[in-house]
Amino acid sequence: MRGSDGPKPDGWEDVGFEATVGQICELFGVTPRAIRFYDEHGLVRARRDTLNRRRFGLGARRRLEIVILLRRAGVGINDIRSVLGCAEQRGSFGRIASLLRTRLEALDRERASVLLALAKLEQAAA
């Protein structure tokens, strides 16, 4: 994902700049379907133009970046919704960090299981 590390379109930080679905897809490396899904499930809200096309202002783009980062980290939609719901409250970053730590612990356990299975298979093949 290009995200915050990669170049952003001209005007990305301008309050008046509104990105299209195509620009968002290119910027974050996601599909239009993913963008529509996040919008339809209330994780991000796009403004609609006169042709009913989605347009994402600065706040929506920043929120969408958080959603995409958390999804790629394996955080579920309901947990993301919960985090975003309290994002303006003090301690919301602690909630995000806690979710990511829990996810990392689960991945560590899964990795250990995979390594054990691999070792057993290699032992059986020897």
C-alpha cells in the first residue's frame, strides 16, 4: 500500500480536494468494491456529487486510510467500527493498540502451530 509512505495526489491535504473512488483505489491499492463496502457499512462516508459519484474529502480519506491499515492487520469490521466510534475520545489509540496486540498474539500462536506442523512433516519425510 502506498498509504502514508507513498506520494499522494496533488491537493491530498487540501481541505477542498475531493478524491474519486479511482484515486482512492490507486492511492491505497484497494478495489472499488472495498471502498463501496466500507461506505455501505458506515466505516467511511463519501459525499455524493450531482452525478451520484462518491467523493472523499480530507477527513474521509484519513479515516479510510485507518480502516484499510486495520483491515490489512487482520482487525475485523466490527472492531474497526468500535474503534472509529470512539476515535474522538481520549484513549482510542490505546484501543487500537490493544486490538493489534491481540491480533499479533494470535498470529504468533498460529505461526508456532505452522512451524510445529512443518517440523513434524519434515521429520516424517526423513
